[in-house]
Amino acid sequence: MYRIGVVGTGFIAKGLVDLLTSHQGYTLAGILTRTNIENRSDFPQNHLLTNSIEDLIDSSDLIVECSGDVIYATDTIDQILKASIPVVTMNSEFHITTGSYFIDKGLVTEAEGDQPGALAILHEEAIDMGFSPLVYGNIKGFLNHSPTIKDMQFWSKKSQISLGMVTSFTDGTKVQIEQALVANGLGAAIVEDGLIGMPYDDMAVGGNILASKAKNIGMPVSDYLLSAKLPAGVFVIVEHEGNQQAAMRYFKMGDGPYYVLERTYHLCHLEILKTIKRVLSGGGVLLDNSPKPRISVATIAKRDLKVGEKIDKGIGSFDVRGIAIRIEDDINHIPIGLMSDVTLRRDVAAGERLSFDDVDLPDSLALRIWREMIKKS
């Protein structure tokens, strides 16, 4: 019976805890939270809540990190890996900011369930079948770079997920983070800063356009389609080097030369168990940010920011949003995952990209790791 620890008490953590409680083969070891346990009556298995990372490590064979907080996840994963405990995450925000640092420190992998993990599975299947991936595509149903607080509060309540998460989904920060992780982890490029996000309701049409851009670049690309009609899933545009065109036509895959492999769902916490099983059975890493990432997610001002203003958290805020960029193009950009408890040092106009010269950042392990990685890049 494997003992599984959980870090976080949000939407994903709650769903995973519910699943682990009734799943044969696993037992829930504990749930790490930063909240006051005595005031919690809203979480399943409240008696397993703990504020002690040491206690969680001591009682776990594997730990799932799904806090969604870059600074916190960096601290906890650092301690977990030092104890030689494998980590499965649903936290692409962590990976794209500091995840590369931990690749040689122990086993840490993103899980199936969110779009990056789903694309990693499609990638593995495509390679096994002899295909060459050209496009790793996400599907986004709606985009509003500057949603109102009132609208986000409505959708947060309706969806039963945090205001910050709803906002990061809506303003595009989440898809930028996900596709940046996919680009780094699966060896792809981005076509342009902020991705293209073409509005197409047909995966083949939009995907083939992206595939042509990939051929021009000479490597696969990571991007997304914007469509309210397509399913909430992912797709990969592939080609085949072998003489398989007649077979593909028979399989109702079209005339080629590009083909669509699609996955029309991603079930978040329900699929984390598949990655837990993969790791515990020796299957290794599904997806990480690579030892030498080329893509980051920079911070863009949503509104005019004034000197002295404070931003509690960048991801999911109404002050800034994130866009995918090539690190080599702007090594002084601030990754949006580091935008926590910052103070504006000077004015920044709406639409401008923030640099380290624009803000005062509190010291953190995550910040130190980022600076170390940039020096080595």
C-alpha cells in the first residue's frame, strides 16, 4: 500500500484527496496546508491536514504538489527532494519558473490531467507510432486580457475555483504558462511572443497553418487555437516519414501530409493517479521543463502601474498578465511566477513588459534559483 502525501488544499487537491480516499492500492498520508487547521471544516479528511512539511515527508512514499503557488512550491519541493521522495505535480507555474533547477536533484514530473501532461502523453504515443510531431496544440475557449473583478467573482463562485485561477484562465496567463512548459519539455519553439492563438474551429485547418510555420522554423511549435466550439482538450499535428499515406487515408485520417492526433478531454485530478502509478512502477518523468529552458513567461502590465504600488501575486491578478517569450531575447524580464509581494520602483505603462529594474522583489529561494539559471544560460 503506497502512502501518498498532498501539498495544497485547492480545487485539484480536494478532488485528488476524495479520489485517494476510496482508491485501492493507495493510502492518503497527509495534506500540507498553510492555513489554520483549527479553522478548517471545509476539507475532506480534515484529520490528515498538517502544517508540517517534515511530518508529511516522514509519512509519504510519494508527494503530489498542487498548490499552484510558485514560491511555496519551490520551497516545499526543495525539501521533499532532499529527502529523496519523488514528486508529482499539477503546477505548470512552478515548472516554468524554477522547475529546471530541480531536474538533477531528484524525480519531479508534471502529471497527466492538465493540458501539458495530456500533450506529453500524445507526444509519447505519436513517437511510438513513427510520427514526427510538428505542433503541440492547446485549445482555449475564451480569452479576455483584462476581465473585470465582478465577472471573475461570478465565474469563480460558479466554477468553485479560486478567483486567481479563474482570472489566469481568462486573461490567457495559464495557456501561456502551459504552452511554454510544453515547448521546453518537448523540445518545441514558439512562433512569436505571446503565441499566435489563431481563432479556428477546425483543428486540422488551424493546426495545418501552425504546422507550416513549424516547417519554416525547422522545429515543432507550441501554440493554441481559440475556439468556443472545439472540445476542451489538446491536439498534436504530425507527419509520417514512412510510406503510410494509403493506410492513413483508410484510417479516415485524411490525405496528409499532416495529420491530427487529438485528445478531447483532460480530467485534472482524476488523471494524476496515472502519473503516480507511472512513477511508482519505475516509468520515470512524464514532463519537466528541461535542463536548459529556452522559453519563459514574462510579465505584462494590464493597466498603468505607478511607483510605490504593491502587487500581491502576478498570476491571476488584475494588474499584470503573462506572455510566453524566448529567454535569450530578454534576460532581464520578470517571470510572472516570481511576481509575489512586489513593489513598483517606477511607473510602467499598460501593455509594457516589466523588468527587474521596475520592481523590488523580496528574497526567496525561487528568486535565487532564477538568477542562478540566468547566469548559466
